[in-house]
Amino acid sequence: MGDNKPWALISEVGEQGYLEEIIGIITERFQIICYKDFLQNPQLHGPKIQVLFVWYYPKPEPWLLSLLPSLKVVASGGVGIDHLDVPYINRLGVKVTNTPDVVTNATADMALGLLLASARKIVEGHQIAVNPKTTYIPQSLMGVEVAGSTMGIIGMGRIGCKIAQRGKGFDMKILYHNRNRRSVEDEQALGATYCENMDDLLKESDFVVLAVNLTPETTGLIGHRELSLMKRTATLVNVSRGLVVDQDALVKALQSGTIRAAALDVTHPEPLPRDHPLLSLPNVLITPHIGTNTYTTTRKMVQKMVENAVAAVKGQSVPNEVS
Ligand SMILES: O=CC(=O)O
């Protein structure tokens, strides 16, 4: 395409996972302008931009979209599209795309990583091991056994299924709750038992793992009532979105021992304000939304984003269009 390559707006190079190789994948097909440079002179740059690559940021808010009259597609990285007002963007004649499938394994790994780290106090162990001033008292690092325990997965889409597979590999009993029951073949392959009533799953699970999309129905899905149904020895693991959990209720449940612990890759907001109580509770493990953060997955996501954007610019059928 040479100099005639279409223009794309991206978040700042060096930020938001835009590693050098990633930039290379994008610049094979597009000329790029960074958000910071764009903001210096939006009137000059805005009209030429046909693609907006979004990695949660820059948020395609109405004021930004109004500066991009030639925009054809908002190509978002990751599977979640809760940060995008898809109907609004579509009404402007702009397509929206995401990158499902490629994020599945990395996110499922993260769920198991958090589960194991919380169960076996791996982070606390590291802190003791590297701090010469602390004395190791075995009881302080006593964990819970994963094999033989019950994992309850809420949201049995692609990621939920991969979490189930991994749980099965750890000899866990698997329960799941989902809008739609999966086929008997799927259930048998995953060794997973359906709980039509989410309350049953909450009561029986040692680890409750959230893998739902954020929708109006799943916002605040886990609140005071749901946490109270969980075992006092149970751990909540969240790799979906922070807003699926009522965080105030979670803080109370963790402070009062209603549940044993929480391991969260997602919070609301991200990052949490430094004085947020979740950051100082001893029974909380938090990572900064890194579920998809591996080189392999990041590369695949960007390849997909570019594939989607190229198709949209050419007016061809777009592989991962969401509407
Ligand atoms: O959070 C990650 C994703 O939506 O893929």
C-alpha cells in the first residue's frame, strides 16, 4: 500500500501494550498517529483517520468520534466490549470489532494462577522469602488444598470452558452456571455439572470463578446476598469485569470473614484509588487486569485487530464485527 496506507489512531507508543513488534504489525498495513500527537492538532489529523485502535484507551467518546469524520472502524483489543457504546458508534456508520478466541487461554490461565496463588499463599510466601527480616512461621502460610475441592464457574463461554478444563486437570469437581446450559457432550468432556440456580453453585463451591461478560444483567451479580451464600472457607476469583461484583459488599465480606479470600484481576475502577480498602486487606490478591498479557496473546490480538481493520477499510466482510 506504500504511502497510500490508510491512517490509524492508536494510544501512545510504549503504553497500553504497544510494544515495538506490535507497532510493526500495525505499520505493515497502516500509517499511525499516536493519541498524544493527534491531540496537538485534531483538526489537521482527524479527517484522515479511518481506524481507531482501542485497548480500553483512547475511549471513543462522542467528542473524539466527532473529530474523526472518515472513521470506518473502532478495532478493539480483547473480547470485552463493555467500554464501547456500540449502538452509538454504529449509528455513526462506524463498525466495531473485538478479538475473541485469541484471549481465551491466557485469561483461563490467569484465573487458575489467581486461584492457586490465593489458595497456596504464593505471594505472601514470596514476600517472606525475599525479606531477610521476616521469620517464616509455617502456620502463617497454611493454604487450602485445591485437589478434591469444588470450583464453581459463573459464565461458561469460551473462557469458562477453558477454566473448567484446567480445573479438571487439578482434580477439582466442576460446577457451572450459565444463561444457557451447555450440551451434554460439552458437560461430559469438561466434567462439569450444571447448576440452573446460581445459589446452589455459590453454596457448594470452594472457589467461585467469575467469567461472565459485563452486561446490564451481570452488573452487580455478586452482592451481599450472594457472598453470604458462599462458604466461609470459599475464595472468589474474578477475571471478568470489576462491576460484576458489588465491591463494597465484597470488602465487608472479606473484613467479616463471610468468605475466606478474593483474587481479582479486575476491579472498578482500574486502578483502584490508593486508599481503597481492597488494597490493604490481607485476604485479597489483586493484579492489574493482566489476563491477556502474554506476548503470544498480545501479538495474536493485534493481528486480529489489524485483520478486522483492513477488512472494514476495504468494505469487505469483517471477521469479528460486534453490533
Ligand atoms: O479483559 C480482557 C478482554 O476483554 O479480552
